[in-house]
Amino acid sequence: MAVKYKNYIKKMYTEYQELFDEFDGIHATYTLDKPGNQAEYNTKGKEIMKVVEEWENRLCFKMEKGKNSTFSHRLADKFKEELRIRYPLIDFIGVTIQKPTRPPLPPPTPTKKPPQRIEDELNIPRIVFS
């Protein structure tokens, strides 16, 4: 028998299969190009998060009222970890990615060229045998 939160995840996926199948493609394109697909990812992501919160509340609702309330937040964390297996970037729903406001810093200029050999650094004369 599977764990209760895994059963809830499976039921959620089957009940909202069309929505999650559509979000699979959006999540994949967002993974490749975050700024370009951000608006679509956030709008569909809001729908997904409503469904996820609804099922998370179903899972943890009765526990919060009873003496097991300390286990409720851990169960919710396990539920979300199981969701992150399929959607690793689900926490980025609603996040806006902006381009940097200032230009990147130029690379540092070397002040002194490093010596090629120790003899050059110490100014030792070279002896050549013939």
C-alpha cells in the first residue's frame, strides 16, 4: 500500500490530467528559456497552484485540528517534495525574472605579467654549454 500523500498526488494527477499535461509542456519550455516563457508559466502556474493547495488542504485538514498538528507541516512538505519530482521549478511560479539594471563588470586587467620561469624572476644568467 502506498503512502497517503502519494495516493493524493496520484488522485490529483488523474482528476486534473488535462491541466497537468498542458502544464508539462509549459514547464519544459520554461526550463529552457525562463524570461521568454515567464508570463505563460505564471498564468498556468496559478491554476496549478490552486489545484495543489486544494489537494494539500484535503490531505492535512483533519490533522491540523487534532493532536497530530505537529505532523501536518511535515506531511505538507512531503506532498510538495513529491510534486517537485515531476516539476522541479514549481517554486518559481509567480516569480518575475528581470534583466540586470547595470552592465556587467569588465574583467580585471592583469597588473603584471607573470614570469615564465623562476630564472627570469630572479635575474639569474643562463649558462649554455656547447
